[in-house]
Amino acid sequence: MLKIDGNHKTLKPTMNYNDAWTFLDQLQFFKIKLGLDAMHDFLDRLDNPQQELACIHIGGTNGKGSVGATLTTILTRAGYRVGFYTSPHLSCVRERFRIGDRFISEQEFARQATRIRDVLDGSQITYFEFTTALALGWFAEQRVDLAILEVGMGGRLDATNVVTPLVSVITNVSMDHEQYLGTTLTQVAREKAGIIKQGIPVVCGVADREPLAVMEETCNARSAPLYLAGRDFHGRLTDRRSRRWQYLGPDGTQLDDLPLAMKGGYQVDNAAMALATIQLLGKNGFNVRDEHIRAGLAATRWPGRLEEFWRHRDGRIFLSGPVPEGAHHFLLDGAHNPAGVEALRQALDEEFSHCGLILVWGAMADKDLGQTLEVIAPLARTIIFTRPESERSATSEQLADALPPEMRDKTRSAESVAEALDMAMELAGPGELICIGGSLYLVGAARRILLGELCP
């Protein structure tokens, strides 16, 4: 099919899915560009789809995806049509765009991408600006009741910061992307506080004194009501074995014996932020009953984040025990910054301390390799370093050099992710856990090999 560009009267073919993905991948050659002027101009040429959407905007260093997934699942159970835009993806770009439980189809992706390409008409745009515009356009076209948008990096100058949401969420603040966001917690916090809008309520999980002062100052300056975890609402784990917890809301609401499907003690904090957000949405006409909350919490999954499963040697997958003899026990976690790796360490200590540990690890070369490895490496019996397919990935040699000399004897090297997985399964003894982490690129590649694609 050919399409006529009304401005230049040139013929342009409509892209198929593979063409669209290739076109998008080529945009990765453009440098990361923080700023909103170009995004506003481009969206104006797309008829400003963001203005048609009721939104929740989620920023923070870690936990954004978990909060967004929890909100999406609960609100979908309540009967709402909810769009969720997240990043990055594990293995397929379509993972970034979903409505309820459904990822964008190949045909819809290609159609939206073709429209964006034609409007661009040769002008430059970044990868993330493209995907953000695609999400906004698709959600507006599909007339979702609510769009949940995850910040890509920072907040103030992030491409998603073109919306005026019903609620802003800032999960936490720790050091990450220092080359773009700043070298102190205060500087990073100011970037993340940039999503706070005049008069729009903010649900916040920030606890450290310096970044919290920035949040309070910004909310005061913009007359934005601040709902702070631990002060205005609370989540408390009441039974570690059964993973039941209690929620106390800002209006005095109390919900007891709540389920929590996702692993990690920190998920109680993320779930509490999601429930506080849902309570604030109630002021905008979104009605969610207790049974929707319980059903949503029990059903929420976030692939690649403390994702546990067993894989039998014949390829069968088990999500819970008991499992037959010959099944390997896996945990996938995309922890890639110091705070995320510390959360992984805590989860391994609290929930998997009975397991011996084989660690499969990869990381981007621009990360602080030593700081993350010194947290996680002491827990492992054997560490297998590998390199996911990315020119930014650290080599196995760089990773080994980042370890203290006394730990290097327990390391091995694998040229590919597939080789690393084979090596780990050969080494793992009965009852041992194979934990794969350090990079979402690595987790995505491993997950695709072990479980297949997320997008059907």
C-alpha cells in the first residue's frame, strides 16, 4: 500500500512490523536528548493526543514498573480500559505498550509507526520520543479510560513530561544516570521532582532526607498536595511466609490480609503507593472496590523483576512447587543500579537464604561495576560473567577486574548468554538457585531463551 504525504505529495510505502521496528532501531544512533521543546512541537503536528488522555505519571529511580503494573492490573479488574507505557523492554519493543493484559499488535504498531514517520518527514527524533509519541497516539485512538506513563529518565526534561496527570507518583530517589541527572541526591531529586505539576496530588515513597526535602519544597511551591509513604499512608508485611500485608490509607481506610504476588519485601511499598494512587483517583470518578484490589494484587506480575520459576530439562515450566526432579530453579532480576542490587541482595537473604547460589551476571560498562558487585558477589558460590548483545556491555574481564582479588577464583566467563545458561545449569546442584541479573539486556536475552517471548 502507498500513502500520499499531503505536504510534499511524495509516495511513501506503509511499513510492515519488521520495517517499523527497523526504522525505530535506527533512531538509537541519535544521542539521548533531554528537553521538551521538540517533543511539544512534534506532538502538535500529531494533533496533541496527550490532551485527550486522563493520565497517571510515574517517576522515580526504581519501582516505577511495579507500581504501574499493579495499577494497571487492579484498574483493569475494576472494568476500566487502562493503557500502560513502560520502558525499557526485555526482548520485544511491543512490550512497552499495552492496554490491560494485551500488548499492542504488530499491525497496530506498524500503523502508528508509519503515521509518525510520515509526520516526521525526515526530521530527527530520538528513540524514546518516538515510542512516547506512539504510546500517546495509540492510547488516544483506543480511547482508554486512563493512561499510565512511566518516566524514561529523570523527569523534568523526559519526553513523557508533556502530560498533566490526575496523580503524579515518585517512587524513590537514588543515584543513577549521573551523567545526565547530576552527581548528588539533591540534583537527581530535582530532576525527578520536575514531573510535579501545579495543584496535582503527588504520591511519594521517597524516604531519604535530602531528596525528600526537594519533594516537599517542590510540592509547596506548586501547591501540589503531597501524600507521603510512612506518614500519610502505610504498607506493612504481616505474614512473610504467606506474603500477606496490611494497608492503611490517607483517609483512614484499612485493608487487612492483602495478597502480594510479586516477590521482594520492597513490593509492599510499591503496592501501597499503587493503592494510595487508586484512592486519589476515586476523587476523579474511578471507583474500585476491595474485591478488585485483592484480585489485582494476586494477579500482578512484572516479568524480569524477581521473577521466579523452575525449568525442567525437558523444557516444561513450573511457576511454583512442587516440581519434578531434574528442574532447575531460576530467579530473574533486572537490578542494574546500586539501590536495585541492594534490594536484590535483601530478597536473596530473606526469601532464598536456604538456597545455594549460582550467579549469572552482566552489566553495562558505564555502570559502577565494583559498587554493585561488592553487594551481590559474596552471596554466590559461583559467578558466571557474560555479555549480552550490546556494544555498551562490559566484558567478562572488566567485570572480573571489578571484584576484590579474593573473589575472582569463583568466577567463570561465557561468550554468550546461551553458553552462560548452559554452564549454570551444569554447575547447579540440587536445591541451588540460578539468579540472572545486573542488566535488563541480559535478563531479556535469558528470559527469551528460557521462557520464550512475552509478546505472542
